Amino acid sequence: MNYSLRQLRVFVTVAQARSFSRAGEMIGLSQSAVSHSVKELETQTGVKLLDRTTREVVLTEAGQQLATRLERLLDELNSTLRDVGRLGQQLSGTVRVAASQTISAHLIPQCIAESNHRYPDIDFVLHDRPQQWVLESIRQGEVDFGIVIDPGAVSDLECEVVLSEPFLLLCRDDDPLASLPQVTWQALQGANLVLQDYASGSRPLIDAALAAQGVKATIVQEIGHPATLFPMVEAGIGISVLPALALPLPQGSRLTVKRFLPCIERQLMLVRRKNRSLSGAAHACWDVVRMQAGRLMEARTRDPLFNENSDQM
């Protein structure tokens, strides 16, 4: 049967009002539109539902049975739709978020704290993993969304840039490069470098920056955890290139960071599956991450390290 929900609602209203004109007033239709809708429903069901006279509308036995059952079914449908609407706006439950180690250590803690403050009924759960695992967990639906370093062209994911930040030179404070106000990429020519391995989303970007600047250096160590860069460089094994999010430096260390010229940046992105809607709770956490990233960028405008017009490092 090719009947519509609108026809069913019109019929129930007529059955309750016992009048086409009163039913039309109740649902905002003309009397003729109401009558036409009921006739169409009778045609679809193949039975007469109403007896019409000049003074009243009377339900047939079939019409009475249909109206009684439809009232209950339409009430249940309305209740179901209301429940679904509330679920879509619900700010509670568990939200699973994946991010790489540097992002997890230096951005996500503030996001979790802000989420706990704003939405105490949301359980913000972090999955701290390498970037490729993060991307795959998003694709498989194991997490609601992730925060990653620009993954390049990914047609199956929806990405939103939330933070742009520069790569910086990391060296000992007694290194000749430490005395320069700014360091060109060419200063790395022939240097020994300690870099993160390719589990990091930053490593391909660093390789691309070195190649674009015509720099050939020796990679003496490739490490997995970004925190290992600091003791490696402090021990004199080599110098390094690291993202600004890896700061601050360990307290009491003999390390310093310098701006590169030209400035080459990486972009951090919120990522989710394309054509998949976030729950109300997940969308709230997404907005919290976006807000915290904006606060970080604003704070950096007051830091001499990120101010191109400042020579203070």
C-alpha cells in the first residue's frame, strides 16, 4: 500500500473531530484537502473508512478499528521520535578520542580538564597511539574522532585544521647554533640529527622540509617517543628538529630551541569518518579540542619564540 504518514495523521484527526472542517482547522489544511486525503487512504486500503452526511462524519466499523489502533501507534511513534531527538542532544556517555603521543601529552590533558568542567556527565577517554594507528582506529569506528598531524590526501576522512605550529631547532646551549638569533635550515647541512621515527606524523614533514631546503644531514638516531629527543640532544649525540607542541623543555636542562628561517609549519587536525555524524557528546568534545587549540595559538602570539619581529629566544 502506498499510503503516507500524513494521510494517517489526517484520518486520525478526522476520526477524533468527526468533521472535515474541524479537522482541517486543527492541522492547518483546507476542508477539501482533508477530504481528498481520506479518500486516497480509502483507495489504498480498499475499504470505506467514513460515512459522510451533510451534518456529520461517522466511522465505519473498519474505520473505527483503524482509528483506535492508529492513535496508539502514532503516539508510540511520536514518543520514539522525541526520545531519538533527546539522544542526539544528550551530553553524557563515553567519548573515545585518539591522538599521537606529543598531542596527547601537550594538548589533550587541557581538553580533558575543560570537558570534565563543562560536561561532567561525559567520560572523555584518550587512546594514546602512533598516528597510523589513530587514523585506522577512526576508519574502523573504534574511536569517535582523532587529532592528528596533517595526513595528506585522505578521501574517506573529514579533516578540520585547528592548530598551525612551526618546527624548531633543538640543540645544547653551548652549540654554535645556540648563539644565533635565527637559524636557517641550511645550517643543518652535514649535521648529526636525532629525529623521531616514521610512526610520528611529523617525520615525513621534516624529511620534506630538509629536502625542500636542499639539506643533507646524517640521521644518527631514530626514536619512538618524543620525550627521548631531549636526553639524546643533551648528551651531545646530535641536534634535532621538533614541533612547538613538544615544548616546554625539561626543567634544568642545557637545551635551547631556535626559530628556523624560513618558518615551516605543521598542521594539527581534528579527524572523523566522512559521512558519519558525531553524537551530541562527541560533538561537544570536538568543540572543546577546537577551543583549546585556539587558546594555545592565542597564547603563542605573546611568546617571543613565536614572534617573527622579536629576537628574544
